[in-house]
Amino acid sequence: MPGPDPTLAMRRALALAGDSGVWKGANPAVGCVLLGEDGQFIAEGFHRGPGTAHAEAAALASLVAAGGSPAGATAVVTLEPCAHQGRTPPCADALVEAGIARVIFGQADPNPAAAGGADRLRAAGVEVTGGVLAAEAAALNRVWTESMSMGRPVVTWKVAASLDGRIAAADGSSQWITGQAARQQVHELRSQVDAVLTGTGTLRADDPQLTARPAGGWPTTEQPLRVVMGLSEVPSAAAFRAPPDGRSQVLNTRDPDQALAALMAVGVRHVLLECGPRLASAFLRADLVDRVVWFAAPILLGGSALAVIDDVGVGTLTDARRWQLRELREVGSDVRMDFSRAGVAPGGRLEVG
């Protein structure tokens, strides 16, 4: 009897994961398809978000609920089954206990806390094949994968500046340098990340809300965590603490590494940095900016107007950090430029039209 077609089954699992709605946060999007001993599809499942059943457990539960048995079946999963106890039990153990005979996965788990599922399965006598459509599987969770590999959140720095790199006029006025279309895209960006981060200096100057307010509104459950870092006092009535959901955090540090470690610990995998020159420069000096989304307005401010960054440790041209232009487009009367560091892939969910 012919064996299952791993590529066809994996494409179905990838489609399930892609439609799951899980595209940001601490957990990756994962899909799973179960094949019978004759290679036919018998069940499927996908992960629905933190605290819910993983894709493998969802597929197994679906099969059992329909009166089927997983004994001798093949599990095709977009991500290597996990081997750690989190909010849910290890998926590798669940597959072994269910009697799964063979596991085919796409992407190896880059999370050191969860990796090792393939070895655990093999040790239990399960036949394991990895790397099937691995590139497609990794692309599905590009930002999460990058964050897991680095051990910190991915940082995208958003800039709205004049043509000469100024973010405020000499008198401190900064609203609005860019036009309505560009500002709307900033709201879209906020809706696609886990946290929006600013400094206490920006808080004192602008009292920003840091919320995502795209055209047509946005569900309050999808608001990013609003974060302020610095050593200055943060007023209890600051706008970033306000509804729609009040999700906010104050980090009493000026150290970017400490800030990112604290955010990683609470499940943040992608940070949008919206801040003044001091904090932006601190992240740049520490080489902790992975992507830049730069909105350039067709104005010149010059003179004593506030520059985008301060000293970033570049003494000569050969020391300058190089960025790769990923996309250039007009946004109303402004220009948007998307950059990434060399070797960093563009983040798919930041492709805002």
C-alpha cells in the first residue's frame, strides 16, 4: 500500500496554520494533518493561540471525537512537535501516547525551551522525517522564528521625519510632520506588533496613546502592549494607560537589553519602537534594531530642529551601519522606506498597502 504524500499533506497543514489567525505573540501558528495507514486524510487541527490546544492535540481530539483511532497514523505538522511542559503538555508525548507511528514536520523548532521533540519521538520508536517544505513553514512564522533564534523580540523602529532627518521643529512642534495617509499606516503597524515602546522623554513631550487605531476601528483584544521605559516618573493618568484595554507596562530602565529581556519574558516577540533620539540612539548603539520603517515628509526644518538620532558611535564613514532597502513607496504626500539589517528577511505582516 503506498505511503502518504508528505508534500500534499504538509501544504494542507500550512494552509490550516495560515488561516488560524495566530500571527503574532508568544506562540507560532501551527497546523497538523493526520493520515491513516492508507495515506488518506482522517483528521486535522491547528493552534488557536496561547493557552489553547496545540495543533497536534487539536487534530487528535478531532479524530477521537469523530470515533476514529490515531493508532498507526501519520502526523504531518508544520513545526517540530514540542518537548516541553508549558500551558499545555508536550506534543511529542501526546503523539507517542496516542500511538502515532510516523511524524513528518516542516520547520525544526528554534525555541531552545521547546526543541527536542523529534529526538523524543525517535526514542519512543516513532519514525520521524523533518524538513518537508521547511522554508514555507519558517516563512509562516518569520518574526517568531527570528525572535526565537535571537532570544529577544524583533525590533522595528518607526521614524516620521523631514527630508533632512528632523522629527520636530526648533520650537518643539512635531504634530504633524507626515500626512494623514502615513499616520494611518503607523496605526496599521501598531496593530501588527506585540508591543509599542517609547521613552519617558517622548511621554513628557507628547503624552502618546500608543494604541492601534486603523481606519474602520480595531478590536480592543488586538491592541498592542503599550510600554514606556526610562527612570523618570510616569504619571498615573498618562494616555498610554487608558482604554480601550489599559494594557500597559512601565520598565524602569534605560538599558535596551534589559527592556527587551523583560518584554520577551511576558510573551512579546515583536516591538515597534516609537521614540525620541536618545532612546533610538541607545537601541542603535546596542545593535538592537532589526528593521526600520521610515516615513519622509517633503519638508525641510534644518537649524536647531530636533534630529532623528544622537550619537550612535560612528566616528568615520567606514563605521557606519549599512541597511538594505526592502521597499520604497509613496504614501499620500510622503515617502515610505522599509529597511532591514543585512541578513534579516523582511517581516511579512508589515507589508501594509
